Amino acid sequence: MTSDPIFDIVGVGESSIDEVYRLPAFPQLHGADAKVRVTSRTRSPGGQVATALCTCASFGLRAAYVGAVGGDEDGRVLLDALAARGVDTTHVRTCDAATRHAAILIDERTGERAVLWDRDPRLALTAADLPARAIAGARAVHVDNVDEEIAIAAARMARAAGRPVTTDIDAIGRRTAELVTAATAAIFGEAALAALTGEADPERALRALRRRHAATLCTTLGGRGAMLLDGDRLHRVPGYAVTAVDTTGAGDVFRGAFIYALLRGDTPEQMLTFANAAAAVSCTREGAIGGVPTLGDVQGFLEHGHLPARTGHPKTDTDDR
């Protein structure tokens, strides 16, 4: 009997098939934009943890995904996309359910998006689904808070093995505080951080959390960059100005790049700079997993201050119309 392989990063959480609608403008409740013609429609693989892991793998890390897909065509598309990006799917559970899916509306003027999603309850994972040897043997573990029980269990298992734990917290659940306590680096979406603390100002929110949690605390700020509280020292790095095509998955790419920089031994400023650059490059491309940059893309962007030509990724859109 062979043991589980040792991975650089094991991710536990969400994957999705995204139905992406590009629009000349977001629909409005009344007026001329109450009806908007779709410019184009594509189906692409994505999801918070899946996209972060594809980013890690694109940068050369050995990545493994722990999650659930449905036993349908969408599930097969997701598994194929992860495999094409070099992500191990040995620990993915296939369920008798529809794969998680989302309808994503993209405003072509700005690249900003709105997300409508649905997830069958049968896709939920519990602590019993954790591959203990893979978690304990990884250099780092990344979790979202979609299924809080397994996320907290994975974080605690990794911490017990002396491994760093990063998070993707973009909504507040019943056990979010437990997850933050279990993490070594808790990364929030700006809206989730405000909802958790009641503080609209990101710095005040991070410092309010510091009174209860010892973890490194980080928040993404969209195009404004990111902010990180390390002990009592605040680090803030601005974002990069790019012409956004699609912001879907930018926060997930940020987290994957953050993990890479963390394992590389970067300083907080270096981690935020690198992750901001990776997210910026992803915004210039369509799709979540489809927009994942290579390490060369990000390094070229940082070195030369302009977007690199795109090379090296397989096409992952499943339908163009």
C-alpha cells in the first residue's frame, strides 16, 4: 500500500461551472436597460478553491483538491479542467447531484460581475471526507467557508501538523469566528470583513479582529489592492490599474498567488504586491480558471509594467456562442 503523495498545497472547498453572460450594461429595474441583449455566452470552470489551486499549480506548486462535484457532464468538465491544470483530483467526491453552478453577468464597460449561484445540499462535505494523510503531509492547506465543518477540521488538522492555513472568507457563517481562530492567515473579502466586525473601514475592521484573533489578517480591496495586519503592523499595497475584461475569479487568483508567495518566504509587502499583480493580470482575461496567469505572466507584469502576451494555458471554456 502506497502513502498519499506529499503536496505543496491542499485546498478544501468549492468548485463550480460558470455560465458567463457578457452584457453591454447591467440590467436595471426600470427604463431602457430593463431588457439587455446578451453579447456572448460561455460556460467555464471556476469556484473559489478550485481557481486558487489552479493558480498555485500554474506557478509550479503541487496542488490537490478536496471537494465535491456532481455525477453529470458539468462534474466531468470540472475534473478535466483541474487535471489539465495539473491539480490532483484523487480526493474529489462525485455525488448523485447536479454540480454547483453559477450565472455570472459581466458588464463589458467595466469588467465587473454579478453572481447568481445554486448548490445542491448533497454536495456538502463533512469532516469525515477529509484525507488525513494528504492534509497532514501538505506544506500548506487552503480552505473556504462554504462547508464550515470540514473547513475547520482541515484547518485544525493542518495546524496540529505544524502547517500554515489560509482561508477564503467571502460570506459570514455561523462558525466563521472558529475558522478564523483555526487559520494562520485569514483572508477576507472586504464586504465579509465589514459584516463580521461591523466596521466599514478595513483597517478598523482588521484591528477589531486582532483583539480576538492572533492569525495574520488580510482583506482584498478590489481594484484598490489589499491590506494585511501582521501582529500590530499594518501593510497596505495598492492595486494595479488595468483594463478589466472579467473580474470573475480575481480574488481566488489573489489567494493562490498569496499562497505561492507565502511558501516562497516573501515578506508581507512582497506577498501583497505579487498577489495584487496576479489578480490584475487575471482581470484582463475571461473566466475564473480560464483567467489564471502563469508565473511568467506575473513576473513580466511586475518587471515591465505591462501585460504579457498570453501563452501556455489550455482552453477551458466549454461553449462559445
